[in-house]
Amino acid sequence: MSDLKDELRQLADEAACQARPLAVADVIRQGDRRHRRTIIPRRRGNQPAPRLAPRARPVRRWPGWAAPLAAAAAVTAVIAVAATVPGTIHGPGSAGHRPAASAVYTVYAAIFGPPAGRDGLVPVSTATSTPGKPIHLRGMSGVAITPDGKTIYAGSGDTVIPVSTATSTPGRPIHFRAEVSAIAVNPDGKTAYVEVGPRSGPRVLVPVSTATNTPGRPIRVSIEGRVIAFTPDGKTLYAGGPGTVTPINTATSTPGRPIRVGMLPTQIAVTPDGKTAYAVGFQGAVATVTPINTATNTPGKPMHLPGCTCFIAITPDGKTAYAGGSDTVTPINTATNTPGKPIRVVFPNASPDEIAVTPDGKTAYVASYGGGPDSVVPISTATNTPGKPIRVGSGATITITPDGKTLYAGTMNKIVPVSTATNTPGKPIPLHGPINGIEILITRGPATSG
């Protein structure tokens, strides 16, 4: 811990000299994505990523980068943990019942204040659509879950608290002596990476062993905006910073040479074969997608797309990446890195904010943040044509169950299950709101007792 303390003291000194305004990406993705995925803060990416967390979607997968700055006031991330217990949810979705699914899920709503007294995790049984007893975690920031679904890591001030999903009980806090802003878990489940440091100024990544919950030596890397992605084998972590993406060897925790991408990445997504990482962001009003060869860590020719690119998702076969802009989604041929014809997707009083692709690769769902009753639009990947908007409520964030049968849309005050076979919404699961942002992550693991 002495190395960690020394590193963080040095960060504090540097921050005093180098303080700068909070990045727009940070303001928008208060809850964290992605990551979203892995990191939850918002967003979103490979699936989703998970969007570092906002989205917490919280962040977003963290949520949507195009969200209004007001969304930073309170961001909620929802983590749906797929149960290993087989089961079926019956009932026609359009008649107000949940659509059929091959498994029962436990949904954790990670609520971020203000007020700080409401911060915490709320388990929701999708079998009964009733919230369980809240797990209070005051001042919660980033959230991430292990691939086996057994542990949720939640940032709380200068600590990270492991929460057992089997018992819904928080464990002993892991101390960092600096503010925690985001968390991501390696696909191998062995290490959680915690972004710590001052809100304005340099930060570091601290690896934490999930077996012992002990932090290792900080990794000095230029990171900003809670943008982290892993290669599928978990051997390399890519961290986004001002104008760069830095590869980190996860076996040795050593950063490589920063890769210049010319913009602040808002998301990074890696192809299923691990050969290409796509960094998306914007320079002023120009949307940019930069492919990175992961074998050589060299950037390719940037692609400039219409609007402000805020998110990206890649089909399971790795052949197409979908990048979203102000009112379009652009398909990109990953073999040639050439963009196709933009698909116009229009939401009332909002813009596309997140995308998720079904496991069979047949449908890409686009969600908006900011308003309008029609917040999710399906796109046929065979024809790249948008379908009829699905009414789930404003400010939606989305993810899809591993069996591909159900899409969960988190909105301002509820979670809505949607049958992907019929694109019809089921009975909403209410959340205590209103909430300014939501993130959803689904992963296989045991159902919590609630």
C-alpha cells in the first residue's frame, strides 16, 4: 500500500498544478459504460460493453455521451445478472406481461444521487417484478460486475466495496485514499481495474485482485473519461486519454506507447477476434472512428462520419461495426474499414445514444437519451433499415440477455423488458424515480436472494 499512497500523493500535487475543467465526457458519464460495459458507467460498446461504468451508466456502458449535462446530477446503472437456475417468464409482452425468456434474471439497479442518501444497489426480481431490500452505498461512483456474476464492485468515495450477489451483502471496503471514478473487470475475472485520482487532473489505474480484494501497484497512464476496453482474451487493456489510446499489458501491468488518435475517445470497442480496436470520439462537430491494429498498436486511417459519434457496437461475427452520430447510425465494413450509407434514426427531442446487437447478429437496437416516447429503434443488419420505434419511455439504455430473447430497456423511472422476437414491450418494472440516467449490464451468474 505504500507505493499506492506515494502515487496518489504525487497525483494530488500534480492536480494542484495542472487542474483543468472537468471534461465534457466526465460530466455526461458521471455514472459510467459502456462500458458500457465491464465498466459501468455508461456506455456501452461491445457490448456492450459493458459500457467502464456509467454507465454506473454509470456511467454507460455509461451511458449516453450525447446526453444533456443535466444527466450528470443523478445517474443510475442497472445490472441484470443472468441466473443459472433455468426458468421461463410467461405471458404476451403486448398484454402487459414480460416476454418469454429461457432464464430468470436478477436486475440490480445501481442508483447514483443526489441525494447521496439514495445511492446504492437495488435488486429486482424479474420473476416477480418487485424490488428487494436496497443495499446502501453512500456516494457511489463506478460499478462493475465479475464475469461469473458473483461479485459487484461499487465505488464509494475513496473506496471500492465488493458486494456478494448471492447474499446481497457488502464486504470489507478496499481503500485507495483518492476518489474512485470508474471500475472495469478483466474478462478472465481475476482483476478489477479501478480508476482513481482527482476529479480534475491526472489519474491512475489500480489493479485489484478479485481473489483477495487487495490493490496492486498503480499503473501510470494518461486516462480520462472512463474509457476502457479489453481484448477478448483479457491480455491487453486499452485506456482512452486526451488524444490517445494506451495499451496496457494486463499480465505485467505495464503501459505501452500511447497511440495517437487525435481526439478524446468516448468509447473503445474490440472486434471478437481481437485484431482491431475501434476508438470513437469527436473533434468539434466532426465524428471520428479510428481503427487500431492490436498486433502492432498502430492506428489506421480515421473515418469521419456525420454528426457527433458517441457510441459503437460490433456484430458477433465481427464483420460490421455500427457507429452512432447525431441522428444516424453508420455501418462500417471491418474488413476494409469503409463506412456504408448512414441509417437515419430520429427520436423526438433526443438523439441516438447507445446500440446493442442481438447474439445472432440479426438486429441492432438503438436507444436515445433525452426525451420522446419512442426510445428504442430496431435495425435489420441484413438490410440496414430501421423498424418501427418501440415505446419504452424517455432516456432509455439497453442490453440484451445472453439467449437473445429479451432486451431490457432502462428508462427514467423503470425497466422495460422487450421481446426481440416481436419487438413488443412487456410490463414495466418500476424504479423509484425520477432518475436522470440508467445503465444495464447482463452477465451469467447466480441469482441474488434479494
